[in-house]
Amino acid sequence: MDLLDALFAVFSTGLVLAGLGMVGASARAYAQTGRTVMIHLAAGFTLIVAATVVTVISAYLNDFGNLRTVLVVNNGLSMGGFLLVVYSVVSFR
């Protein structure tokens, strides 16, 4: 494993851990308040985490080949996640 592969793994792990922290905080906020927007927030962060996990797994399984497909899936899941995050922020009252 070269330096770039190691950095990719470290940064991806950090992103997953931070995202899971946000999912947990959103779920806890939902449990405390019962506000539906917190479920949307948790779902958005879950999709963002899923995008990272799928990207890392597929990149290593395909030896970083077929990157266009990997990036399309990553961007699609990330976009869906960020749309849910934005929706939860905009619809919060």
C-alpha cells in the first residue's frame, strides 16, 4: 500500500466516523424531540456515509479501476444525502 492508498483509507475512515457521529446525534435528537426533520437529517447523513463506504469498497475491489462508475454512484448517494440534510434544515420550524 502506497502513501496515497493509506491516506485514502485514513480520510475515508475519518469521514465515516464523523458521519456516523452525526447519524447518532440526529437519531438521539429525534428520540428526545420527536421531530420528523431529525429522521430526515439522520437519513441524509446515512446516505453520505454509505456513499463513502461503497466508494472505498468498490475502489479497492476493482483495484481503482472503473472510476467513472464508482464516482457516479458516490455522487448520486452523496447528492441524495445532502438533499435530505438541506431539506431537514430548510423545513425545521
